[in-house]
Amino acid sequence: MKASQFFISTLKEAPADAEVVSHQLMMRAGMIKRLGAGIYNYMPMGLRVIRKVEAIIRDEMNRAGAVELLMPVVQPAELWQETGRFDKMGPELMRVKDRHDRDFIIQPTSEEVVTDIARQELRSYKQLPKNFYHIQTKFRDERRPRFGIMRGREFTMKDAYSFDRDAAGAAKSYEQMFAAYKRIFDRFGLTYRAVAADTGAIGGDLSHEFQVIAQTGEDAIIYCPTSDYAANIELAEAVAPATPRGPATQALVKTPTPGKSTCADVAALLGLDLKQTVKSLVLATDELDERGVVVKTTVWLLLVRGDHDMNEVKVGKLDGLKNGFRFATVPEIEAHFGCKPGYLGPIGLLQPVKIVADRTVAQMSDFVCGANAWDHHYTGANWGRDLPEPDLVADIRNVVEGDPSPDGKGVLAIERGIEVGHVFYLGTKYSKAMNATFLDETGKPALMEMGCYGIGVTRILGAAIEQNHDARGIIWPASIAPFQVAICPIGYDRSAEVKAAADALHAELLALGVDAILDDRGERPGAMFADWELIGVPQRVVLSDRGLKEGLVEVQGRREAEASKLALAEVAAAVK
Ligand code: ATP
Ligand code: MG
Ligand code: MG
Ligand code: MG
């Protein structure tokens, strides 16, 4: 490829809305171009990286025995109604209508469609196990699209779905995918960690996320450096600030009227108008992921009047709320926050709760809560947290660095990560909802056991850059770089010797299968070098009249401080 034929468009400055370095550098390197919130053009330079990521994924998925197909982006709502997700999923699911007023969705994931294929095509135990995958455009109407293509609304995902005869078979499929994921992320050349992930109540009990370690990651991972224990604390979408999960109480504030705290006191403290505030309500919402799995249960406490007997607040009701809410009882909430029974008193929050679209509770950042030890209120309560799950996740609540690891093999450390992959054992959740059965050896119908496995193809680019960059730009791992080598002749348009040597080297590298680009644009050396450093090509070869007189060229790795002088004939071996 010659640079003049290709498309190179670099910028000195990143746009102001690019908060993280990967977003800034991808924009500056001309890899992506914004079209709308969370919607990007993948420009030629960026698309080359995406294609390389996809090629590695395909290679390893095929090696692991998965079969590629392609399922539609626009899917009929009927299938999503079968599993209930058409109604259950929140506004992240993009619903559209066709000209006949029929409902469709733009797929955020494809469990329904693949299960529909399986129930029609996989009729006998002899056809199992089977793993179908595709690499396809996804759309999720994210609440906060940001960080460029790391949290886009339209993005590319590889999603695979396994079908097995029984749970043991499904566990094996899961293991195979887990191993394939490790090979994939090893080949990407990224530092990552596979961590236990929260599966919620319905999703089965086996789930791991692959997290690329980076300071800017939205997730917090706890791990034990002396064992293989690692788990995700879901901080990304958490409503509370990313402070450590404290107990319910963080800081003590005296109420305005010592001696007796009432709801009115709390309201005064918070500057709320009690009359406008919903009263006597304690509720919990379940947040479902795109699989319909409960990933987070959030306890919402609305301002409760001080004269109200809290223990009477059981299954409350609020006009306008439809199904999908579960109301927590006070004892549950006390247990959640580790309070003594009867301890919870008047409770308030900094902002009144807004109920949006029936089931989304508006974001709130901080809470004040009261206690029956009169005249004490606590601020900074981390209410927006998951209820304990009866497994590992339960153990990671309130964790701080240095706490003993749940496996007893050391102490915990915390680091931040970017979720780039997710493997999930689904059990029969979807096969049951959609009646996906096969005939077993005895001729009886049985439900298929499923698993699903995602990789954020486009997110990988951002994650790779977060982990690999310097002041001059991106430093791509060689396996996914847009080009492996940039050939930079000085005076390509002026010197016949330079042109001949550069053309010959280019042809030689291409013949050897090295993905080399020849910069024939006639840029000044400084500008040319700056471009390739920004774009992050791993190797640069500089040819000049002066060097060629001695038969030498300069080869410099993107991470190296200085170039080495090599004979032209040695270049191919050095950059391969
Ligand atoms: P997150 O917690 O970041 O919202 P998720 O758990 O909702 O991700 P999954 O449903 O597990 O995502 O999807 C599989 C993979 O797709 C994720 O591991 C991630 O790499 C990628 N992905 C999910 N949402 C986005 C997005 N908005 N933009 C880019 N990639 C995404
Ligand atoms: Mg998500
Ligand atoms: Mg997640
Ligand atoms: Mg996930």
C-alpha cells in the first residue's frame, strides 16, 4: 500500500469532547470520525485495525470449533416478545417500526434469533454440541455513550452461542470458549485479567469477564496477587460515586433539631419540600442486562415521614409504577446495610426520585439517611449498590485493599479494567422460554443447555490504546496494528536512488507478507515521522541519500528511543 493511495488524515488537536486518551488519539490519528452521539464512521486507518482484531477472533473461534453465520441487525419483535425481553428491557433496546406499523428491534445481542435457529435446525442429540457465532453490528441506546468507540451506541461485537445436550456439556463448551478467549487476548498482546462476574439471579452461576487493565477502566476489579482469585465490582453504571463501598454510613451530620429526627428534619436538611416528595416508600429495582438477567438490585429509599412506622412499610405501591419493581421490606434493607433491626429511622435523599419511563429511576448521587439513634444522620451512603448475591460476589462487598481474599490465599488488591469480553453460562433460560428442544437418545424432547460469549470488537481498539500509548501517540501491539512497517523515504520525489530503494524494499516486504506502507506523499521528514508515531505503526524504516551511500537505512521500533542502522538486505528479517 502506498500512502498517497490510502487515506491518511491526522489532526494536531483532539476535539474537546474526547475525555480519555484512546478517544483523543483515535480522533487525531484519523481512525474514527464522529457522526452522532456514540455513532462513528470507522475510517480506513481504523478499519484496518478492526479487521485485524476480527481476523484473530475468527481464527480462534474456528479453531475452537465454533461455526460462523450472520444474523440480522434488524429483528422482529415477536421473538423478543417470546422471551419477554421486548417489554422487560429498558430504553437501551432500540425499538423501531416498519411501514406496516410492525415492531422490530435493532439487535443489542442475538440470543432470541440464535435460539430460534437452534429450535428449528438442531432436532437431534446427534447435532449437538453446536456453537454459532457472528461478528455483527450492535446497537444499544446507552445512557451515557462516551469514550469514543469504547462505549458507543453502535458498535461491533463478536457474539457466540453454544447449544449442548446437558449441563455437563455446556460446562465443557464454556471451558472451550474460556480457553479460546485467553488465546485471543494473548494474541492481541494486551495485559488482561479474567475475572468472576456477577450473574444476577437468573443467569446461571458461571460467568467471567475479560478485563483489559487500564486506569481509565469503568470497572473495578479485585484480585489476589498470590492466587488466581479475581472478580469485578460493577462500578461502571453504579449510581453511587465510585467511592469504596462503605457500610451504609460514611459521615455523620447533626440534624437541625437535635433530640428528635423527623422526616421534616431530613427534608429541611436536604432543602426538600416534603409535600412534593413521595412518602413512605422503600423499593428496590432490578436492573436487567440485555439477556434479561438481573445484574443489579438497587435499593431506593424515598423520603419517609418520621411519624411513620417503618416496619409497616412492606410491599408498598406507587401509582404509575408498573410491574418490574420489587419492593424491599425494611428488614431486608436493614440486612442490606448491616443495620441492627429497628435501627433505620427517617430516610432522605439529596434529590427527589424521578420515575422515568415506568421503570428507570433517575440517577442520584448521594444520600442522607437517618437512624433511630435520634439526631444522627449519615451522608454519603452507598445506596445504589447490588444486594448481596449468595456467592463470591457477596464477599466482595465493602472490600478494601488488604482485606483477606475470599479464597484464603492472600490479601486483595484493586485495579481498574475495561470489559472487553464476557462469557456466560445461560442454562435453559432461553431454550425454555422459546421451547428449543431436541430429541435425546431415548427419543424424548429435552431442553438445550446454552452459553453465550461476547467480545467487544471495536472496544478492543480503545482498550489497546489506553494500555499502549505515549506522548507522541498510539503504540499498537504488532498483531493488530493498521500497518506493521512504515517505509519513510526522504526525498522520494527528488532522488532516483531513494525511490528505487524504497520501492524495492516495499515490494520485498509485501512479498514476505509484511504489511508495509510506503509513505510516498513527499512530506517533510518531521511531519512524516510525527504522523506514523501518532498512528502507532510498530516499525519505521527511513531511507535517505546519505544513508544509502553507505548502503544503510534506519530502522526504529515505536517504543525504541533510537534507530539502528542496518544494511538494506537486513531490514526484512529485522521487521518481520
Ligand atoms: P458494559 O458493562 O461495558 O456496559 P456489557 O456487560 O453490557 O458491557 P455485554 O452484554 O457483556 O456488555 O457484551 C459483550 C461485550 O460487548 C462487552 O464485554 C464489551 O466488550 C462490548 N460492549 C458492550 N457494550 C458496548 C458498547 N456500548 N460499546 C462498545 N462495546 C460494548
Ligand atoms: Mg452494558
Ligand atoms: Mg458489564
Ligand atoms: Mg458484560
